[in-house]
Amino acid sequence: MIETIVLIDTMEKIKKFNVACQHHMGDVTVCSGRNIADGKELYKYRIDGKSILGLYSLDLSTPVKVEIEGDIDEELKSVINEMIA
């Protein structure tokens, strides 16, 4: 699994990220609402990156954590690199 922090703060970025996630064969999870409890990193919201409605439901004014399962393809890698916070 690959984990990174990205900023998806515009409608254009949301659409571009979502399309790249839909083309990815594995799961893509977007985590928001970060908390630290007992030294552990916890997230209030975990949504499927392939769900455009799920992405629109998050507060994307702050960076989010993205967890990518499986081999990352060039399209998704390129989009992620553009959005790394």
C-alpha cells in the first residue's frame, strides 16, 4: 500500500483525481478529519476515491491522506504528484 498526503482543493482537481482513481485497478481510500489519540493517527472520514459524491462530501480545503492499494499506474502517479501537499 502507498500512502501520501495531497491537497485536492479545486473542482478541476477533484474531477481529475476521481477519473485517475476510476482507472486504477486497486482500491483508493481518501482519509479526512485527522486526529491523534494515544499516539495513533485516526481519521474521522474514509471514503472511496472512485466516488465523486464521496469526494465532494469532504472538507477539501485541508490536505487529505490517500491510501492506494496495488501497483500504481502512471496516470494516477502523475495526478498524485501534481497534488502532493
